[in-house]
Amino acid sequence: MFIVSLTYKVPLERIEPHVEGHMAWLHDAYAQGLLTASGRKVPRTGGVLLSHAERPALEACLAADPFKVHDLADYDIAECAITLTAPGFEALKG
């Protein structure tokens, strides 16, 4: 399992024009089976992605994100081995 933390490098005014493209990219990544979950950080300073993909495939996917293409966000990838979950979240286990 990989946890990807996106942190915006620019003000939200520069992020907003790329949100539609980012959402299309997310939908495509889900369709390819590369993402497990995603969402905004609160407060809105970036986002978080969960992935069971192989790291090279995940990195290639991230490189195509409009936020990355336009140098709007930094990406931190942390690998973890989920061993315990609440009922209903067993699919998160590696």
C-alpha cells in the first residue's frame, strides 16, 4: 500500500483552473486500477491518495497528474503494510 500526500506549492487561485483536469486524471487512474481511495486535505492544502499499484506504475501515473505536469504540487510517497483494519476495510490490507 502506498500513501501519497500532495501538498500544493501555489495559491488555490492557481490550482482551481486545473481541478477539472485533475479530476479526469483521478477517474482514469481509478479505471486503470491504480488508486484505492483519494480525497482533499482539510484544510485544503493538497490531497491524499491510497494505492495498491506497483510503485513504478504509481509513479508513472502521478507524473501525468495535471497538478504535477504544471508543477503545482509536491508529492510524498510512503509505503506501508496495513495489517489491521476496522470491519469493512479489509481490502486495505496488503
